[in-house]
Amino acid sequence: MSNNYSIDLDFDKNHIWHPYTSMIDPLPVYPVARTFDNRIVLETGEELIDGMASWWSAIHGYGHPKLIAAIQQQAAKMSHVMFGGLTHAPAVELCKKLVAITPSPLQKVFLADSGSVAVEVAIKMALQFWLSRGFHHKRKLMTAKKGYHGDTFAAMSVCDPVNSMHSMYQGFLPEHVFVPAPQTSFFAQPNELELLQLREYFVTHHHECAAFIIEPIVQNAGGMNFYHPSYLKALRDLCDEFEVLLILDEIATGFGRTGTLFASEHADISPDILCIGKALTGGMMTLSATLTTDQVALGISQGEAKVLMHGPTFMGNPLACNVACASIDLLVENDWQTQVTALADGLQALQACQTLDAVKNVRVLGGIGVVEVNRQVNVAKIQAYFIKLGVWIRPFGKLIYIMPPYTTPTADLALLCEAVFKAIAADEF
């Protein structure tokens, strides 16, 4: 049975909130009729090449038959059952796969609803770990500026304190310790002075900090900052030396996006706590996971509470777990390394934008291509232009970036890069 609903754009404008938009003067929205492969088809007939993978989650494109089958088969058996006191095969199988593909010290898995919740759980894990050991003064977090970790309150509190979308909540959010954002580019030589400065923050603040949280290698929504693996390696060493847990937020970078399965592999390190989401289900359903070590998990369980104080209603949803299993299998079957290498090669076409006066910087890493311009992008203006060109790209701030499905054909990748060049050259931003 299919629905025959028509899209009432007036109702949408007057009653429905979209992400980060005003109810007085909302950004335009475009009605989608269907999706397939790497295409978004609008109700008005336009067929758009997707450059965003639905906020970086639809890595296999849309409508993959194996992912659809995983949901349909599971729905026929059991769409949901509470995870309290019960378990089921899709959750167990998924957690087996996650333990197998993530760094070996990570042995315990907590399944949650979304990336933001995964971060909330990670923060709770860190705080409870130290509380269980009697370190009641370790109540803060340390993090780098330019970070973004989600929209729920604990996650917001470790987003960039000045330039993030959450700066208006200052005074209400918990106050944490912010260190300068990593400065050394992924492609440059390591900067010892930067690492010495980082060390000073640990010397001063380690006694009050439960954990350091950061997005490894790529700080995403905070500015698409590609930083050097030496920073991450130094961070691991400092956390060990000063008894601070390391939380890596791989919600955006996990599952191959930066050219390694997890971005932490660029520095050959493992965190104490790992957050994953977005591409976990191939963009089919919302699901996230927080993984941790035996040491952290047992430490929490030996504390006063004896349990981790979190338990979402839809924790371990069988539909989401089953499609996540299928998505992980597809990564291997599709040879994701070859796919992401092809994206990296194709995205180099964005370097042509460097010849334009309005462009400050162009950078490419794995399946991420970024063009940074010299002024704030007019999102409504540029998106209308992109739709005329037959592509879907959604910039933010001063960044026009592409993070397409891994299945994107070379010719489509070229058209996405060409569209970015044309938009800037024609001053359509």
C-alpha cells in the first residue's frame, strides 16, 4: 500500500519547523516525490544529483534492495520490542559486527537513537566512571574549539562556545574547558608548539576533567577543519598521562568517509569511548551506538549506581539494527575503500574553484570536498541556483561542501563540482 498524499507547502511553511529555520521567514523547502540511487526527484519533476548523502548518512545511495529487504523482512517478524529485560538477534548481531570492526579495546556497546544521544551517553559514561572511583571533582569536559557534537544539551555544551549555533545558551549550559582548535592541516607537517600548548591545558585542568571529546581528523559542522593526525596521537598520550578519558565522536567520520574505516585510524589510536551514528544504517533509519572499553564499563558497574543511567524507549530497535547489519555488510561487499578513493579523486575537480577571487580555500579528504568562500553564503539563493543545475548541495556558513553517497558515478561527481564552480563564478551565493 502506497500513500497518495500531496505535499501542502503552505501548511508546511505555516506549521512545520525544519532544521535551523525561522517560523517567521523560513528558508524555502523543496517537495520530494521519491529517491533512488544517488538521485532526489522533486514533486515538480526535477531530478537532482545528491551531493549531501542526506547529511552524510546515505552512503550506499537510496533504495538499495538489500537495505530495503533487511527492513521488510524484520518488520514481518518484529518491528520493535523493549530492550529492558529482552534481547533479539538483530541487536546481538549488530553489536558483534561493531566490536569486530572498531578498535580492539572497545568491547562494550550501548545502542541509542541518534548521534546527539550517543554523545550524551558517552558523557554520562565518563562522569559515572570517575564518580565510581571516588573522583567527585572530575565533573567537567575538555574539548577543542570549532567542534560540533549535537543539539541536545550536554552535546551542545561541548560545541564551539562562540561560533556555534548554540552560543545563545551560554550561562545555561554547563561550562567546560575549551582548548584552541587544531591548527595544523592534515596535509602539513606536525607542529610541536601546538602540541606543547595542548599539554599546558592538561597540566592546568586534568584534575577537574573527566574526558576530552573531539571529532577525529575532521571537525565537521564546526567548520570542516581537517587537522593533522599528530594532534590526535598527542591527545591520546596526554589523556593517558593525565588520567582523562578520550571520547572520539565519529558520528560524521565513521564508516569510511575520511578514507579509513574510522578516522582515528589515521593516527593509529583507540579511544576510551567511541560515538557512531549517521551512516550506521546507510541512512535508512535513525540509530547510533556508543562503544567503550572493559575498564570504563566495569568501572561504571562497580560504582554506587551499579548501572549506566540511560535507557531509551527505542533502544536496540530491531528494524534499525537489522538494516545496520546489512549496511555494514554492504560496505565490505562494495569495497568501500575503492569507492571512497574514487570520490577523493573526483572531488579534486573542486580545486578549479581556487582560481576564483571569492574563494579562500579548497580542501579534499576522502569523500569530503570543501570550498570555503570569503563571505556568508546565502543558502536560499544558492540552492535555487543549484536546483536549476540539477544538483542538491546545502552549504552552511562560508562553506560550500560535498559529501555524496559512495555510489556516486564519476560523471555525476564532475557535475557536482562543476555546479559549485559555476555558482561561485556567477555570484549566485
